Amino acid sequence: MRRLKIVLASAATALLALTTLLAPSAAADEGWDEREAVSEGNFQGTAFDTCNTPSLAAMRAWLSSSSYRGVGVYYAGRGRHCLDQKNLNKSWVSQVDRMGWQVLPVFVGSQSPCVYAANKKGVRIGGQPAKQGRSEAGEAVQHAQALGMLDGSALYLDLEAYNVGNASCARTTLEFVRAWNKEVRARGYVPGFYSSAESGVRQIEQARLAGKGDLPAAIWFARWHTSPALYQEAALHKDAWQHRRIHQYAGDVTETHGGYRLTVDRNQVDAPVARIG
């Protein structure tokens, strides 16, 4: 009997360790109602994202003529390439929601100090990454609220590819991301994270394995020139971020549906989206 108790205790300990290993982060499990928000707001299907928010006419045409049912929207952040979003406002968000679209809000704020893209070097994270992360998280939530995105909405922080092998830069970047996540959670929203599979996403996975808290609740990873592979991504453990993943598997692809031509990135989604009020 004593030996059986020892075996059972060891099994329980191993199960607890495995559960901890596979959780997105401690903070995500302890959050206000994050699990409920992710479950209720989850979307499974295909989505596209494009630099400029399309017109309502284009959204109607694509809904009736394409297989897409989700749309990524670059709704805020100083690092956006397309800052002048003439179509994007609260009415647009409400109307595409009523059409049946699922909205994936993308916040492109400050970028890693060792970001590769030349057009992002002017918006790099500064010398106080945690303070900056909190400030930009507040901005992300305020803009989401102004567009009618309710508490429990997923907001995706966009960090373009960077040199994750630069240890000092990687530390600064992770500090910014964790502070952004923590503040977004504190304000009642669900923090998501977009980056390339081989830089930001790989670093977040390493942080998860190291037991770090304040990590994203959902991961949106870019690995182009491949088929959709949500749970076969080499940079992520196959059991981590279950039903909290988006794979951007192709980029800068021109498509025409219903007479409207757009250049888009293609995504396979099993993750939380915005809640529209």
C-alpha cells in the first residue's frame, strides 16, 4: 500500500508538472475570466489581413465570394505601415460584425531594438521597456474601446522579425511584451502576440518553458510558403496554446473576389477574436 501511495504521488506530481509546462502562462490561468473569454470568443476558420482596412463594399463582396470569414485589422499603434485608415471607424467595425465577419485587432506599436525591417527602426522600444509596454497597452485598449470592441476581446501585439540571438535586445523586447500583456489583462482584454515563428514566437515559447508569467494568451505566428499548420509548428510545443493559435502561412498575395482586388496575408485561425458591441 505504501508503495502504491508513492507511485500515485509521483504520478500526480508528474501530471502537475506537465500541466504547468503546457499552460500558456501562469498569468493567463489566473486571469479575471480569460479562459471564459477565450472559449466564448474563439473562431475557427480562415482569415486575411491587409495593410489598409478594406471598404464595406469590398467586405460584402469577399464575404459572399470567398472562403474567408475573419479579417485582421491594423487598428492602432505608432508602428503601423498604413497609418491613414480612412475606412476604419466604429461604424465599420459594427457593420462587418453584423455581416458575419470575425475581427482580429492588430496593434503595431514599438518594435524590438534589433528589428530587421528598415521601416521599423524609427519606432524601436526605448530605455524603459516595461513603462513603455504599459503605456502602449493602455493605448491599445483605449483605441479598441473607441471602435466598439468590448471587454474580453483579443488584442494582438505585432512585433516584426528581430534578432532574437542578441541577448540584450531579446531581454528588452520580452520585458516590453510582458508589461504590455499584463496591462492589457488588467484592463479586461485578452493579450495576443504576433511575430515571426523564428524570432518573437520562438522567444515567447522559450519564456513559457522557463516558467515566465505575463505571457500572451494567444499566439499568431508567421511562417510563409507553407500549408496551414496550426499544431505542427516547430517553434512551439504541439500541446501549448491549444485553441489559441493563428498561422499566417502566406503573405503579399493578390486575390480578387466579387470584383474587389486586395493584396493580403492568408491565415488559418483557431483563436479568440474581438467582441463587438
